Amino acid sequence: MINFEEELKKFHPSLEVEDAEEAIYNQDLTDMADLLVKIVKESGEQESAE
């Protein structure tokens, strides 16, 4: 029978997962709200230039 307490003590998270997590969280990702703000800002700049 498997002793789950002993198996949990042996568990170590994969370094690959930790590295991937760090890379994902450190990326500056643009979402839809950022895109809409940029479009509105550019639209306002174009209207004031005309």
C-alpha cells in the first residue's frame, strides 16, 4: 500500500514548471483593455492634429 505522507515528503516541484511560471509572470502582456486605451489615445491625437 502507498504511504501518501511519505510520498509527499519526497515531492519536489519540477524546476521546469518554476522556470515557466517565472517567465510567464515576468512578461509584459498586452490585453484587450490596453489595446482599447491605445486606440482611443491614438484616435484623440489624430483628431487634435487635424
